[in-house]
Amino acid sequence: IVWCGTMRGMPSAQNPSRSLVSDAQGEGLAADSHETLVEAFDATEDLEPRSGEAFGCYVLLECIGRGGMGLVYAAYDPQLDRRIALELLRRAEAPDPRARARLLREAQAIAREALPLREAVHGPHDPFVANTLTGLGEVLIELQRPREAVEALDAVLGRAVARQRLSDVPLGAFLSGGVDSTAVVALLQRSAGRPVRTFTIGFDEPEYDESGHANAVAAHLGTDHVTHVVTPSEALSVVPRLATLYDEPFGDASAIPTHLVAALARRDVAVALTGDAGDELFGGYGRYLRAHALWSRMRRVPAPALASRALGALPVAALQAAFVGLRLGRHPHRFAQRLAMARAALSEPSIDGAYREQSSLWARPTDALAVAVEEPPSPLTQPATVVPRDAAIERMMVTDARGYLPDGMLVKVDRAAMAVGLETRVPMLDRDVIRFAWRLPLTYRVEGGVGKRVLRGLVDRYVPRDIVDRPKMGFGLPLDRWLRGPLRSWADDLLEAGHVRRVSPLDPEPLGRLWRDHRTGVGDHQYALWPVLTYLAWAGSADAPTP
């Protein structure tokens, strides 16, 4: 058992005595309020922790039993707590450095190997040379056209799905009806020889409901499909359990529907395949294109530094209120956020900085802390050097593969599912699939303002395009309305100034201003507020208010 993140039962800043003391004493081991037994782990050679290594908000003090089963001791570190809070506000995750390193060790090696090869073999008229691995070794296949890339992806991803469907317990798959999950389910159904079990949840609110698309895909592929329409009360019942489910502050609200679809699947299966990682490998996030387009346009503005300062002098709060009151534009609540993105694109010398600002929930997370702390390095603040600077979209993809994917997406799905005893598997992260994706030229992945070109071509082989060809929805919730409605009193209690000071290193003043703007409808700050609320609920979980 390898621990990633902060364990249930670990001491918090306010409850340093909360620990696994009784378990430790039961084994004849000593543990006090500041040094806590964390977890037994398999101390294999490449996963063995080192003394002084950081685990979330805790610092490893000692490891005993090296070379076999062992025990890890940890102590709460307030300085790490503040730095984790900064990264949580940056992008909703509280990363475990060791988990990130373990996941990305092979992926980074693959990227270093694949990118130079791709540059060497791709001239303006050269055929594409893809490295696909089979059970017999390495095979080079020349791909003259995108159609051949689709055929190769069908083979590579198909083998990955076939390998990961092997199980001695019932197995199924999550199905949203989007490109990624449809590709995995189509290949799973092809290799299964009988209807596979697929699972979807829906919502009463049409703008958040994907179940109709998933039902259409399932009917076309002939899967044994289960859909459950979630009520608002059912979804809200998960909120007070999030700190327990994740054992750390986790600021992505899609953890709620993810846990619900996992619970639905667990009624019938013990293992589920997912379509995660398709966006990072094949350029599926719209933010890649938006950030690149905005940054490119802002580069053409004369005197960009002066223009950025001029935008900074605007009365943003008054303009935001005016946009909302007059209902100007499609998303008047996001005026301030988009203005901040434009300023960043004007002032940042590279696409890395522009993408950091667009991806950040708080443009300056340090503003939310009561004590000045240097923001820790992260993939967003220290971009990868393996990708050339002029490969803008691919740099953003690598940034997400190094940060958002392991710290956010995979943590979200794994813990939401394991809370109900469901194992999840990710065929897109098969080593062969990663190798294949990073050898594709960008135009095979992103072209004409549309991402996942080759993956869409694969799905076209199995499902009519009109079923899956729709705007990306994600796993959204009406969180903005819930915070103004059924979750309002819960948020009021968590954001009360005294509570904030008592349980966290956060400054209640900027949090209060943001909450008032959201509560009164002046702005839509759901994405900035949610990680704050989950952090406060986790930090004071012994006496945290409940919705």
C-alpha cells in the first residue's frame, strides 16, 4: 500500500492530536500528537520514501522496515500547508510530489525520446513514422495520410483496451458519450464478444446533462447500459463527505458526479475503464486553442506593456457589475476573468505565462494568504523544457500532462471510485498509446480549431459522427446556483472571518469580497471559491459545518 496525499486520521493544523494512535498502540508502537503513524507501505526499491520528503502537508520523518513492509511516520508542517494552499488556489489540486514523480517518470522519458524523433522525420513533405510497440517488439510504420494514423491508433489503443479488460471480477466502463469514453467503449465492445456494462449519470438541468448522448452511443454500440438521473439532494449529500473521500483538500467540483457514477457502476462491476488522458495526449481541451489565439492576437498590439497597464487601471468591479446588470455578451459574469486573461497575454513574454493565467483559478494565489509565502514550483509556474518554445500548443499539453492530469484528473477519479471499492483503469495511459500520441505531428491532433483529430477519426469508425460531434461539456454541476441557494449557509459558515483565521493560513478579507460578489450575482466566482471552501472544510473537518 503506497500512500499518496494526506491520510484520513492525520492531524490537521487545528487538531494535531487526531491520529491513528490507537492503531499504533495496538501494535505496541508509540505515537504522540505531532508524530503520527501514517500507513504501511510496500517499500520496493523505486518507491521507497526518503527522510525529509514532503507528502502533501506532511513531512516524512522516518521510515522503518526498509526492504519490505514498513511504517511511515510524518509530522504536520504549517509552512507546507501554506504552500499547498497556494497550489490549491492556483488549480484546485493539492499535489503529492512523490505521486507526480512516480506517474511521470516513464511519460517524461517517452516525451524526450519521441519529440526529437518526430522533429527528425517530419519535414513538410516527409511521411510520418510512428513507433508502435507490439508483443514482438518495435515496429516502424510509415503513415502517409491521417487515415493511416487512425488505423494505427485503432490498433495501438485496441491492444491497450484488450490488455486492460483482463479481469477475474466483473468489468465495465464509464460512458459520457464524448469522444474519449466512446473510443474506449467501442474498442472494449469490439474485443469483448458480448455486451459490456457501461454507466452514465444524468442531471435534470439540460445544460449539464450528457446522458442522452451516452444513451445514443450505447444503443449504437449495443452495450448493456445503465443511466441514473441524479437529484440535486443526492449530489449535495456528497459535499460534506468530500474531505473524507479525498483525505486532502481537493477543489474540483466534478469530484461529486465522478463519485456518483462510480457508486452506480459498483453495483454491478468491480473494475471500470475510463477515457481519461485523451485531452492531454491528443489536444482536446479548448483552452489550448483559446490561449494560443488570445496570446497571438495580443502580440500584435503596439506597446503591449502600456496596454496591459491601461487595462489594469480600469474600474473592473464597476464594469463587471455593469456587464451583469445590462446582460452584455454571452457570459457577462466572466468579464473580470477575461480582462485578466487579456492583461496576462499582453504582459507575458511567452505562451507559458499566458496559459498559466488562463488555467489559474486565482491569478495571484498569494493574495489569499494572510502570511507571505513563496509559491512552490509547479508545472504551471515552471514549464517543461523538453518541448521547443515555438511549439505552443504542445507545451500546454505537456504542462497538463505533468500537473493537471496526475494531480487533478487521476486523483479525482481514483479516490472517488476507491471510496466505493471500484478499481478504475486508464487505457489512454498505456505506454504504447503515449508513445504513439507524442509521435504524431500536431496537425494530426489539432487542426482547424478542433482537437483530437485522429481520435475523432477512430470514433467515426464505430459511431455516426452526429452522435458524438458536439461541444465538450465536461462533468459539470450547477455549482454557481447551489452556492447562492442550498449551499449558501454552509459557505457562509466556512467563510466566516473567525473560522477562516482559526483553521487556515488564508486571509478572510479577499475571500469575503469574492463571496459577496458571487452571492449577490455581481460575478460568477464558483471556480475560485470552491477550492477555498473545500480547503476550509478539510482544515477544520473536526468541527466543520455541514450543508
